[in-house]
Amino acid sequence: MHRGEAAVAGRMGGDRLWDLAERVCPDTPAVPVHEALRLRDDRRLRALGIARARGPECQVEPADVGNAGEPAVVEGVRGKWRVDPARSGQPFVGRAALLSPFDRLIHDRRRTTEPFGFDYQLEMYKPAAKRRWGCFALPILYGDRLVGKLDATADRKAGVLRVDAVHEDERFTQAMSVEIGREIDDLARWLDLELALPG
């Protein structure tokens, strides 16, 4: 599978059915391994924006980008980084977003802490008394900064998304509060739950 010799041919219930890749995609020519690795690393770097050549181990997909992109130095952060040259010097338009704790931006804790200055841990396996931000806190992205965490619980029985706390890593301006509030509203709608705010 990791070498591209097998591919998912279908499903039976929740199980994947495997076959030889050449039979699943007969009209797709095989890509040489070195070219496939280069394409993979380029795509990873495009998705991450900035990364180290060697990332942390991850069962699903490592964050390694090898020699993709260009070398970069992040002011105030040790070590060497790789950046996507297509993004350098481009205008950036950010927005507010609630991220999954499994989002690739958050997954590499060292990367999240060093260039972004964002302290985060998924606390679902910690005893409740030892949690700082909540069982399944969602990181809050605002523009190009990670600015806080949303501690909310989807209570399906009661039909509500209960906001237990919004942790501000930096003080929210009025504009930030409005945009982040809209994201929380959108999350409740997406979950088909009523929003229950604290207090």
C-alpha cells in the first residue's frame, strides 16, 4: 500500500477491499518511486506552508517534507525550516476558524509552539481536574495567529452545543469576538444543535 502497489478497489461494509493498483487504475502509468516521493513532499509542504525537513512520526502520514521548497529561518526559532516558494511574498487574507485537535497545523506540537507560540494539548485522556482547556478543546485560528481554544460539548441528548469556556491566549478585540462567535454559531448549525452559551 505505502509503495503504491496496492489500492482500495471497493468496500464491503466497513472493510476495504484491496487489489493490485495496476488493476484498480489501469490507465494510470506508474510513477517512479523517487518522483512519487518528490511530489508527495511538495504537496505536504504546500499544505503545511512551513515545515521542518523531518517531522514527527505519525501513524497516518508523517510531516516530512525532505528537500521540498526552499530553506528558511524563522526569527527567534532554532533550527532550519522549509517553505513553499509559491507562497513567499504573496498577500495573505485570513479568517476566523475553529480547528480540529487533529488538524495538521496543530498535530506537530513543536511546530505549533515554536513559530506560532501556541501551547496546546488534547486533554481527553487527562483526568478532568488536570485539564487546562477542556476535554476536546478546539484551537481558534484568527488570521495568521492561533489565538485561543474553544471548550464546547455537543450534548446530543439535550440537543445543544454547550460552550463551557472560550480561552483567550491573547485578548480578543470586538472584531475577533464577532467573527469567532460566528464560527461557533456555524459549528452549532453544522451539528444541528442549539447553541448554549455560558452564564
